[in-house]
Amino acid sequence: MTVYELCEREVVNIATGRNLGRVDDLSFDPQTAEITGVVLYGRLKLFGLLGREEDVAIPWKEIEKIGEDVLLVRTEAQVKRQSKKWPWMK
């Protein structure tokens, strides 16, 4: 598997069933060149003009299974998602 192929995969939390997004980057230990985790970049705010939300780092030990098109993780990491409801909807 290549890094590009890994970055094509969606990340799903096994405990909640929630899709956390796609793998955007890898983190590694520069001393040993060992992969230490995956990084999901935060969503852009107003097309990037207001920056982006906080990135989410998932340690490699929390990855349960790497499938053909999904990464299954068991993590406490939370991805902040804004609700797509209109203000007058409850």
C-alpha cells in the first residue's frame, strides 16, 4: 500500500459508527521512521478565508483495521462538524 492509497480511505469510528473524514497526512517518528498516526485536517471556514477547524490526530495504535476503502478506528477523538440545519429549524 502507498501513502496515496491510504489517503484515499475514509476513517470510521467503530464505537460510534461516525465517519470522521479522510486521511490527509501521516505522522512519523523522525528518529526511527516509524509511522505514529494519521492526521485528518480540519474543515475550512468560509472557503478558507477564516482559517480552518482544528486538525484531528489519531494514533496508529487506535487503528483497528485497514480495509479496501475504509480505515476502522477505535478512538476518543472528536471531529467538530457544524449542523447543516437552518436557524429556524429545530
